[in-house]
Amino acid sequence: MTVGLSLPMSSAMRRHVQLVCKLTSIGAYGLSLAIFHNVQPIAAKAYNDLCQSQGMTFGDGEPVNILVVAIIVITVPLLIARSNAVVTTNLTLALGTALGAVGLRYTAGDTPYECFTTGGTYEDHTSGLEGFEFWFIFVVVVSCILLLIDWTVWALKKAIAKWWPMIKAANVKVD
């Protein structure tokens, strides 16, 4: 038994709502990546102000073409998702990502507590940019896994709908 909210909608209305959710997800990811790109110079300035005198500088950040590829990679599973559950989950992840990107506006300028570690490198633990990158990769992987499950369930339903009447007819017992 499943419990859920079922609104009386036509299939055309459901497709329209799904399309709006998909486009909202894409917009949220686009906004997130734009914010990510815009806060990278803020983090670089905070780091460079403290550490440039020691010969260490913050990296240039991700170029725009990498961010365009990232939005294309996340858009594909969003657009071809079929089920309402996957579309809703993707929308939730996208809105959470956008909320996290807004948080970057507040953490990107945090002054680092060290210029380099004992190994001579710098691990960014204050700006939040690295954590956002890992979160985005996680979201892409989850979205692809959900898409795989979604399409597998859809294919199984189609196969069962096609073959079940023939299987049932073949198992008819005659006394």
C-alpha cells in the first residue's frame, strides 16, 4: 500500500508541471554555478591578502567553459527523467544546491587560518568552494543513478505490459 498526494490532473497538466520542475532545477543549477564562479575571486583575494607575501597564491578557479560543461552534464539527466519521484528529488537537490551556493556568498571571503600545510600545499577549509565542488559532483552522480533506476523501472513496466498477457495465456490449464 502506498500513501501519497494525488491531485486530479490531466496527463497534459502533469507533463507541464514536470517540465516546469525540470526547468526550475536547471535554472537553480545555473544560478548555483554562476554564484560559484563569482565568489571564486572573493576567496582568492582573502587568501592572497594573507599569503601572497609568503609566495603562495590562490588558484584561478574554474574557467567558464568547465562550468558550461558542468551545467550540460547535470541538464541531461534532469531533462530525460520520467517519473514524478525522480523529478521531485532532482528539484529538491537543485534547490538545496542553490541554497548552498548562496551560503558561499558569506563564506568565500573568510580569511584562511594557514597559508600552506606541512606538505607545502594549501587545502581550502574556509571558503566553502571545495565543499561545493564535491557536493555538485555528488549531485551529478545521484542524478545519474536516479535516472538509471527510473529508466530501468520504466523499461520493466513496458516489458511486463507487453509480455504478461502472452505468458498468462500460455499458462492456461485445460482439464
